[in-house]
Amino acid sequence: MRFLKLFALVIFTTTLVSQAQTQRQVANPTAQALASPTPTPTPLPPPTVKIDGYRAAAARIIGAALTSDRAYARLAHLTDHIGNRLSGSKNLERAIEWAATEMKRDGLDNVRTEKVMVPHWVRGEESLEMLTPVSRKLQMLGLGNSVGTPAEGISAEAVVVRDFAELDRLGEKVRGKILVYNAPYESYGVTVSYRLQGASRAARYGAVAALVRSITPVSLQTPHTGAMNYDPNLPKIPVAAITIEVAEFLQRMNDRGDRPTLRLKMEAKFLPDAESANVIAEVKGSEKPDEIVLISGHFDSWDVGQGAHDDGGGCIVAWEAARLLKELGLKPRRTIRVVLYTNEENGLRGGNAYRDAHQAEISKHILAIESDSGVYRPEGFGLVATAPSQVRSNLQEIAKLLSGIRADGIAANGGGADIGPLMRDGVVGASLDVEGSHYFDIHHTPADTLDKVDPQELALCVATMAVMAYTVADLPNPY
Amino acid sequence: MRFLKLFALVIFTTTLVSQAQTQRQVANPTAQALASPTPTPTPLPPPTVKIDGYRAAAARIIGAALTSDRAYARLAHLTDHIGNRLSGSKNLERAIEWAATEMKRDGLDNVRTEKVMVPHWVRGEESLEMLTPVSRKLQMLGLGNSVGTPAEGISAEAVVVRDFAELDRLGEKVRGKILVYNAPYESYGVTVSYRLQGASRAARYGAVAALVRSITPVSLQTPHTGAMNYDPNLPKIPVAAITIEVAEFLQRMNDRGDRPTLRLKMEAKFLPDAESANVIAEVKGSEKPDEIVLISGHFDSWDVGQGAHDDGGGCIVAWEAARLLKELGLKPRRTIRVVLYTNEENGLRGGNAYRDAHQAEISKHILAIESDSGVYRPEGFGLVATAPSQVRSNLQEIAKLLSGIRADGIAANGGGADIGPLMRDGVVGASLDVEGSHYFDIHHTPADTLDKVDPQELALCVATMAVMAYTVADLPNPY
């Protein structure tokens, strides 16, 4: 009986795994860091911190997080009542004002906004249609930072390639064409290069526009936007994301020799830079208030969906972690500083502005954590690979406080875009790591909506962030 | 070690199952037929057919299907070069003309089209937006057969219910409101009642329009259309599908007391009935040409996506099964008749017209099989529950010819919408059954496109259909 049951289980598992492989390819970008060849682990020094004194505080934090609906209610307000929040938009302004007001009401310390001028890209109307051999509307979504087309659009034959190597082989043959990249998803980190560099690499050979298969393992005619960059030495051509379905349709047309022609229309353009702000609030340190543990997310989002997982959730996690500590009367020795950065998605002006404005105190940042991988079930933290081994050993020890909620991992690498400038200046950086298997299904799409957020998983993210931030901020000598 | 491995497997399986449950609920509608309470199986009589003489033919058919790209190439032409095919559309006319021409070229017998007048519903422009408390465009797709709205749209407060019982409790409170059904997916068969009856059941209490959560286990802001019916005794109010995301957004608004107001605009209307046709082709029987094994699909589709799985694939399976037999020179004793029905989706005029036009030979139909559940990996056939036990026993025996491709199941129930009129007149009906776990992800959506069809699975469907049809048509006494 036992054997039969287990055998049935094996069959079942095999079926599930096989389906999962059909539906999605490698989905976890952080897994790349652990890939080939098998490293010989360097033994870490023993931890120099004692965590027993923090078990009671961790228990209170976890209990409070799991019995409060504040985080979810606030994320609901942000997503349902404010909505998506692209840099320069009225919605982002409203979100910033709301957060600063509420943070003061929460009794957080030193609540303020720090002005940042941000790029103001607007999408406008946009469309893609096939003109020949059949007339058909095609799903698309312009890429952020792209230039627009003339009002009548750009009409040209499409040429489809699977990768940059195929483009390079075609070379000048793409002159005057709309270049279509149909690169299957390998991982976000790998495949996003087509979104970032695709336009300029096509322009180099004279293409007049580019279309990029959305960076995702799955699709239900779901286009994914995201930032792109132009090589300043090459002509700027318009570029849009297309769905997996459209990319495969164009690939089939291409491979059959149908020579499809397309018309791309995009009103995309930059308006003058707009005023925005980083939102900052603190739990002031009781003994060493000038030393800082920074916890953060980015408050801007793309202009589609609700920016729920990316990164409304991450902001609420950092904010609510601080609020919970206040509510519980937990006063760490050092200051915990919440930063909700502006303009992560298409400029990183918030992260750079914070570094510039806080130059004098950068060395006082003990740790900077960013939550920007969605607010799924937390697994722990990703610690920047260059962190000193004593720091890694101690954070591993501290993370044991989170083993009861299985969020005690300290992954081999981590960090965040907004805290990147700080990390380059020597601050130890980390990411809140979460179960990421569905993040890139919805990332930068109209489907990044609150229904995808599990209230309990969000609460566990808050607890994970709060326990780590509090313990590091309060230990006499965290490393 | 074995224990540890198995333990790891259990954990892994548990994780997968848990994820699968979060992502999708019961997805296989045919599973409902097997549900509670556990029946005591009635022993079947021993089969009266000998299948050994058909192993060679089955081998040739399976081999030929798995080495030909004809089915996929034809489905590609139908989906890529013709496109979706709603009744009354130019595309459906083109598809019918193309199929009849190609079937003649294939050398099939008695190729003809049989005229059918079909309803001609057109969608027109349509939109849904929230007016208050926030302004937002919402994803929608009008339901087939719905009436339209006045040109200025219908603006009203939304009231959200989870099921009909909640509607009945509200009763007259929904007068003047837009009623929103946010019924979570249980199974297609169960949950589709909201799409079919939702408008009239809301109109009974005075609602001015209705919105129905799409009938699907998953969504990436994916609206699913489909037919609806009006109760002739109640006012006809416009009705549209909304995505799971929009339904949950409206539910949250409703539950918080936000009293959202919406504006629904739909140009949907019926034009005069249009001329269409069933497409028919045969492999003429050598000894009993008047006895018929009918294999079929429906050639019309909804007006979104490509109608690839629903039901372009099913049509190609029936057609290619017959063509393969011709190519292999396999001449069955009875006639195998391919029927590509028109107007399954919003009228069933094709199925009814076939029954009416072939009244005199209905009793000569030995078996009618419809392929309309997608063209995923075939699992066998679903045989109508009322089939005589000797028929069931013999078809189970014949299906053993398909055990090598694991398509030898004969499920407890089956049939098809288009062959329904024949079945009601006593013809034994069956469905081609396939692995259906992803069918309702894309059913009636813009994402029902060719990239979702696996060429090998399509070929296996062709082989399964051809082996069963040939063997039943050729056995001296199939039952």
C-alpha cells in the first residue's frame, strides 16, 4: 500500500513537473547566481552576535504582523484608489502626498519628502497592425523611454530574429525594416537585454523600428512594458513590446516567407522633467541615532495595472515594518529609516538623489535593504555577494529568528536598483527575497493588480523586514 | 537515503500542489461527471469485436500522422492567414470556401457545402470605465448575443454579488444598478451559468446592465467572451465579460462601501441572418456506403484570437483523419463522413441543419464523434453515458489499438454540442477527449492562438480519431 501510494505520487509529481516545464522556463533570476560550476563554499567565521535576547521581540513582531490588516488595507488604498504611478503622473504625486500624511499620523519620526526632478515620459495612443498578407490588429505596449513614430506611423516589412546573433548575421538586410526580436524567455536577467538594447542594436543596421517579445515565461496575449535605453551614438528608433502570441505569429509568417508588413503608431514622448520626491520616515535610534538601517521600496510604477507587486507592495512592507515597531514600542539603538524612492522604473533619479543628498552620512548606513521582487511568501534576504564574511555570518545568525516562518535564508547575492548608488559607495546591500515563480508572469503588465497579492504573504514580508531591521539596528555590535 | 529522497519528493509535491491550487481551481469539466457519490460500476458484457486484424492499420495510421506536418500546416493557414471566424463574418466564408476546395484536392469523396442561414451578431466598439470614486478604464469583452447600449452608454452604480443566491437576497435593491457577478470558477459546466443566465436573472430585479467575471481559473487581465441567452419574458439588458482582476477590484470597492459607478458602452447588435454552410467530405464505404461514422468539429469561432484550439484544431483533426485514410488507401466498409459545422458558438444552426437535412439517414449513423475540447494530448473518447453497454464494451476494446499512444480511455460520458441533435435522435455520440488542464485558460479569448497548439499533440489527435473512425467503420459488426 505504501509503495503504491508513493508510486502514484511519483507519477503525479512527474506530471506536474512536466506541465510546469511546458508552461514556464527558468523563472527565478536569482537562481542564475548559483549556477555552474559548483563552487567550493568558503567557510564563514562563527557569528559574533547573540540572538537569544531578540526572540521575544521577534515573536511580538511576527504576531502583530499576522494579526493586522493594515499593510493590506494600505496597499488596497494605493492600488485601488490611487492606481498606477509613473514618474511625472498625477497619481504618483497623490501617492507621495498620501504616504507622507499617513506616516505622520502613524507617529513615525522625521517624516519628510525630499524633492527629486524626474523624467516625464508619456505613452499617448499607440497601436500595431499587420497590413499584409492579412489585416490584423496586434497586441503591443510601447517600451518606456521610447521615442514615438510620425503621426501616420511607420509602415515597413517585418524581419524576425530569435537573438542578437541572428541579427548580426542579417546585418544590413534589416535596413528599412521593422526588426522583431522573438527571444524566448530564459531568465529576466538574461532576456531583458533585448528590451534594454534591442532598439539601438537594430538601428545600427538601419532598422526603422523594433518590436521585442515580452520578457516573461507565460502569456495570455499579455504585453510587458519596461525601460529601454538608447545608444547615444545611434539613431533613436521607436520600440514596443509585443506578446509571446504576436511574436510567434510573426515568426511563423517570417519562416514561411510571407514577408509581413506592419504599421506601428506611437505617440510616446518626453515632457519636461517633473517635480517628484523620495518619501522618508524614521524610527529614531535611542542610542546611536546617526547610524542607519535603511529599508526601502520604490513608489513609482509603470503606467499599466496597479503597480501592486511592483512595487507598491515593497513600499508598504518597508513602511509597515517601521510602523509596527512604533506601535509595539520597540525602540532600536540605531535609526531605522524608511525610504520610498521615486523613479526607479525609468530613470533611477530617486536612488541617485538620495545618495547625493545623504553623502555625508553614507558611511553611517549599517545596512540598506530593498524590497522590489514582489510581496510573495518571504524566503529571507539576498545579501550582496561582496559583503564581508563576518557580515554574512552574522546576518545568517540573525535570520534564524525568522526560521519559524521559513524566511531565514541568506542568499548568495542580492541588492536593489535604488540602493545601488549606496552599495557602490560601500554600504552593505540586501534584497527581501520572496518565492518568485509567478512574479514575471505579471511584471510590468496590466495584470499586476492587488488580487495577485496574498494578504498573509504580505504580512509575512512585513514581519521578515521588521525583525531583520530591528535586530540589526538594536544589536550592540551587529557585525 | 530512499526515505530522504521520498520525503523531499513529498515536500516538493506538496508545494506544487499548493501552488497549483492557488493558481487554478478544478479545471476539467468532464471530471464533474465522475464526482460523488462513488458509483458501483456495472460490469460490462465481454466485447464482441476482435481487434487483432486492425493492428496493422492502426500502426500505419499512427506512423503516418506522426510523420506528417499537414495537420499543423493547415491549422496554421486557417489561424494565421484566415483568422477568427464568427458566424456571418467574411473570415468564416473564406474558411468554408478554402476547406471545400482543399478537400477536393485531397481526393476526398462527395465534398460539398450544405447551406445554413446563421445569426449575424457583431460586437462593434465597446468599453467599460469606472467613473467614481476613481476614473479608470476596465478590461471587458461583450458577451455574444448581447444587445448594445445607447450611444452614450449606460452609467450606473455597480452592485457586486458572488452568486445567484446573493442576488436573490438583494432582490429589488439592484433596480437601476449594473449588476456584477463575481463568481469564482468552479468548473466550466457549473460556472458558465452566470454567463448564460446572468443578464436575465439581473433584469428580473430591474438591473440595467450586467457584468460577468470570465469563466476561467486563471487570468492575466484576460476577458473571455461566449454566448449568453435572454429569457424572452424579461427585458434584454446589455451584458459583458470582465476579467478576474476587474471583478475582484469591483468586489473590493463594493465591500468597502465605495459605491463605484461605471459606464458601459456596447455597439453590439444583430444584423440580418447571413448565409453560411456546413462543410462535408467523405471516405466512401466499400461495402455499406449508406452506413456512416461521422467525425466532426465546428468551423466557426469567436471574434477574438485565432480560434485555434476552439475549434480550428478540432476541424483539422476530423478532416486530416479522413485525408490520412485516403492517402494510406485504407477503404473502410462503411462511410466515414467529415462534418465541419457552422455556428456552434452562437446559435447551433449548423448542428440543427445537419440533423434536419439528413433526417432520412439518421438511423444509419453508427457513431458520431465531435472534437471540440481543444487539441491537446488525446486521452481517448468520452462516450455518451446512455450508450448501450455492448457499445461501451466494444469501443473500449477498439480503443486498445490506441494504448501505445495512451489514448485508449473511454470516459463515462461525452458528446458534443453540434452532434447533440443527432444524439437526441438516438445516434451514439462521443467526444475526442484530451488533457484539458489549460483549455479554459484561453477558451474564447484573444489568447486562443496557434502557439498554444503542440504539433505533436495535434498529430496524436488525428491518429486517435482516424484509428477509432476507421476501425468502427470497417468492422463487420462493430456492436
